[in-house]
Amino acid sequence: MTGVRRVAGRDAALARGLCELLRDCVDHGASVGFLSPLDAAAAARYWERVLAAVEQGSLLLRVAEDGDRVVGSVQLEPCPKDNGRHRAEVQKLLVLTAHRGRGLARALMAEAERFAREARRTLLVLDTEVGSVAESVYRTLGWTRAGEIPDYATTPAGKLHPTVYYYKRL
């Protein structure tokens, strides 16, 4: 059975599961800031920074778990600027390849939106690779396309690709 929970801070077992999740997604083509194959040490450093930010309260992390295995995650970074206290950025919606198609992305995004509402955030933004599966997920969930930037990032294989920005008013 899969459940979604909020992460409060550092946990070694959770960090290992998050590393496995990130490596699986990157090695299967997810353009989330890393090149493939993703080195285990680089994944561990990334999650250490994320979990530290969670402990400091500057980042929300939700994870989906199937038993004791991490199968998905999403991050929400509230804008700390005075003129942006109404918005937050959704980052790194990840679902383990073997668990896709089960509604986990929808459940994780619903949790991110619920938290945003509780924190009185009325606008969410995100970016993703043009033409990706993620882009179709966001459209299905009611996000509005704002525009794209050519050659913004490289795929995990190292090829330049455009990025598209989306927003959602809550």
C-alpha cells in the first residue's frame, strides 16, 4: 500500500530511498538537473542539502512510500521575498519508474497544493522539459502554460532542450 507523508528532516534510511528514486528517474531520462548516469555520491549530496533545507523550514518535502520503499517525492519552495510571499515553486516531482501510472504524481501534487493553501500561497509555478510526460501530467492537473525558453537545460544524456514554465492559481 502506498502512502504520502510530509518529511520533517534528516533520516538515513529515507535519504537512501530518495537517492535510489533520483537515480532511477535521472537514469530513465528525467531532466531534473543531473546528467546520467547519476553518481551515488552526487545524489547523496543533493538530498543532504534538501533535507537540511527541510529542517530549516525553507522547503517542504513530501514522499510517497510503498511499505518502507520511497516511490515518489515532490518539493515545494515558498518564495522568501517580501513581494513573493503569495507564491511557491514546485520542484522535482519524481516517481519511481516501476510505480508510474498509479496516480502517485497526482497524489503528490495534491499534497503540495494542500500545503501551499495552508501556508496561504495562492500561486504556484514550475518548469519542466517541453514535450515530457511531466508536461502532460501538469496540463491534466489544471496547470496553465506560461511559455518556453529554448536550449534552457540539457537532458540527462547531455542534449540541449527547451524548458516550459507553468503556473497554477489556488
